[in-house]
Amino acid sequence: MEPNKKPLHLFIGLILLFFGGWAVINGISSITDSKSRLYTPNKSIVVEKVDTPELKYLGLSLREELDSNSGMLFVFETTSDKNCLVMRDMKFSLDMVWLDENKKVINIAVNVEPESYPESFCPSSPAKYALEINAGFASEAEIAPGVSLKF
């Protein structure tokens, strides 16, 4: 190899090493991070996915607030009209959105207040997912029955 090509090869090698390290770290954080993005017709929502019985039972209870443009996405094992939500130990109001297996909105319970507990809120037809967001945000994000969300 010519002497003047060594610095170029070293530079290219360092760049590849840097981007390779970045990709590995980014991949590890995405595997361990339960947050992802959900897209409505006009908003992007950072959602925390919950898919274990323990996390679904806990939900958003005992939290003081939910950041704007944030939510919790419940992923149910089976598609059912029994995938209900409750406001156990909640401190703020929510909109609850149910989606079918194709991620199409089935129905929405708006402005559900903490005082509604122990009432259960259920989908109007079989749902695979449920989304909890701040009260009023479903309207702001143009989430309505029949609308498909992406995640």
C-alpha cells in the first residue's frame, strides 16, 4: 500500500467504527426501551407499550400526569370485546381509544375521570389494542372511529 493512502484508510476505518458503535448502542436502547411512536392523522405520539399482565394492570395508575403528545398503548394477547380499561388509582382524566387488529379505531371513551372507578370501559367490538391519552387529545389528534393509526 502506498504511504499516502494509509491516512485515508485509517479515516474511513474510524468512521465505520464510529457508525457501527452507534448502530449497536441504538439497537440495544430500542430493544430495552418500551417507548415507540404512534401516528394519527395529524400528530405523532410517544407511546409506552405494555403487554404483560403486570404492566397492563398497573397502567398509568399513581402517575401525577402524562406528558402532552404521550400515551400508553395496551397490547392484548387476544382480540376481544372484553379488553376493558378502568381508572384504578388514576389522578387525571383520559381519552381511551380501542383499535382492532388492523389498527383501525373502533371506539373512544372521552374525558374519562378518575372518579369513574370502579366502572369498566370496554370496546364496542373486538379490540387488539387500547390507547390511553390525555383527555381531549383524541379530538386534537383527529382520532375518530374508522381512522387507522400507524405504529
